Amino acid sequence: MSGSGRPGGGAARSEGDSGPILPGGKVDPDAIRRAALDDDDEALRRVAFVLKRDLRARLDKYLTSRITFMSRSQLQRLIEQGGVCVNEKPAKASTRLRLGDRVEVVVPPPPSTEIQPEQIPLDVLYEDEHLIVLNKRADIIVHPARSELSGTMVNALTWRFAHESGGSLSQVGSSLARPGVVHRLDRHTSGCIVFAKTDEAHWKLGHQFEHRRVDKRYLAVVHGRVEPEADVIQMPIGPHPSRAKGYREKCVVRHDHLGKDSITIYRLRERYSLSGAPPGIGDHLALVELELKTGRTHQIRVHLSESGWPIVGDAMYGGRAMADPESGETIIEHPALHAALLAFTHPITGRPMSFTAPVRTQMRDLILCLRRVGRPESLSIGGAIVNLEAAIAGD
């Protein structure tokens, strides 16, 4: 089978009897998924593209136009693992494609869009027939993605609705295995998150997030002396310029066309002084309340790190794990970041709603430890609205 590519591209043909190439030269994800179910026959998932023009394009960039259900970073990993050959030889992501080059790819199956219910405990703050608000724990991802197709909040919610509370997740985003997902939190960020149970609620909630009508407040424990006590951080954020392993997931402050306007307001809530602190921890730490005016990937982590106050436990952005200064036992190794408060208008009733998610486990242990040994100083800053005692009340 063969198919013509888009202008400037190359012809594409598959190696199977019914090749997974769509008109226009793109790979059909459904065909790849079916082939993977057929005893995982690699031959059925092997596709070839023959360049009809001298593109001089990078291999990874070219493949993003053909295998559209894989990101560029995923394709780079596939190339590194030997899943792509150019002219029957292993290639590099940076390989430049020329007229007549033959690119062969063993395409991995896309993630299934069918959500498997799993009985995973959830901390429910509120639920009705339209939406559910949860206190996310710090070690779970929101929805299936890439190779992690189970153990997510969406898997847990699917089970809950089938066996406990009734209803279902909205179908908005279901084609991407993200049903009901209105917004997301990083894997290691805990706290308030809302899911939609109906399409109408989903669209209306999404509109509030898009137009910044949702109040989102976070708590973070950071290294360093935070000065001034309150300020606006406005720095554009974009992807890290390096695509090397270890940098692909990072974001940085960028003042070029890839940097997107990003605004965070911080307010200092508590100061801690640790005289004689172990090396690497530093003498000064702080608990800050953060108000998001935009919602960029890793926004809080990048803004605080760039300001000189990396989040405790956030190794990606300069933070360090924290041990109890008295016992020496490690308290927290993941970012001490918690979505403490979420306020929005109910999408159906129009009623104002506000939720405070108690801080759990390691981050709570960290704050209580710092209050015990860090000579804490509490501050009253205008505009701060998170009730700390409610947020750190415990189980």
C-alpha cells in the first residue's frame, strides 16, 4: 500500500497487508492498536516512508507530522531505543532526511482510550450529580498517559461511579483518555482538584478556568529568606531549550517567542529559622501562599526557583530533600507543593463554592516539624485567604 504525503513531505507505505497509513501519509492509531492486539505482531506495526523531496528536516521533527499521536519527546525516545531506521541503519533524532531516504518505524501502540476501573482510595471533599471535588494525594497522576495506563485518578473515579456513588465522568476528553478532566495537577502536587460528571458541567467549568474566574491557592515550603513578604512574579515560561534526557520535561523562563506570559502572586505566611541546620538545608525556610493568575506547566516551581526560593524536595528545580534536624530522618523527598484552596461558581446552580484541602502525610509532617524546631514566625499579609489551621488540621 502507498499514500502520498502532504506538500513537501514524502510518500508513505506500510509493510503489512492492510497498512496503517491514512490518506495524506499519516499513521492510523486505530490500525496500530488493532495490530498490537494481534499477538503484538511487529510486522503489522512496521511502516515505511520514502522521501520524494530533499527535505533536510530532522528525523524526529518529520515523524511528528506522520505519527501525530506521539509527542516529539516520545518519538525521540523511540529513536534512541532503536525503533527507527533510515536506509536500514539505526538513526539519530538529529538525522537530516534527504531525497530518496527510506524511514522505517516500528510504531508502538497508542494508549488505550478505554478506562479500566480500579478500586483506589479517594479523598472526597464534595460530590453531586454534576461534579466531584477531591483532595489529591501526592503520589498519583490524574489520567492515563504514555506508558502509565493504570493507577490514575480517572481509573479510581471510574470504579467509584460504578460501585459507590453513581454517575460517570463527562465524555469531554474521552478520546484522549481524559474524561471529566477539567484541570490537572502534577503527579507530586497534592490538593484540590475538580472533575466533571456531565458534559454541560465540563464545558462550563472549563470556561471558568479559561477566563480566570477560578481562585486557585497553593501552599509551598521553600528554601531561603523570602523578601519582600508579598509580590507579583511575572516571567514568561516555555520549554527547556535542550531536548536531552533529563531536560525534556523541564520548563524555564524564556523571553523569546516560545515564552508564554505567566503570573504568580506570592504571600509569605510563616518563616522558619534553623540555626545549625544540616548542610544543604539552609538556615531559612518559609511557607508561602501562592495565587495563580495563569496556568502554565510547572509555573509555581519555575517562578519560585528563578526567584531564588526553590521548593523543598523539588530536585528538578533546585530544591532539596528535607530531614528532621533532630532525628536526621528524611521527612519529604517530593516537592512540598499543595493545592490548598479551590473556589469557583457551580456550573449548574450558579452557587459560589470554595474548598480547602487539608495537607496530608509528608508535607504536613514537614510543616509541623518546622513549627516545632524552626522558631516559627507567622505573618498576616493582605490578600492571603487560606486558613492554615484548617489546611494543616491533619487526618
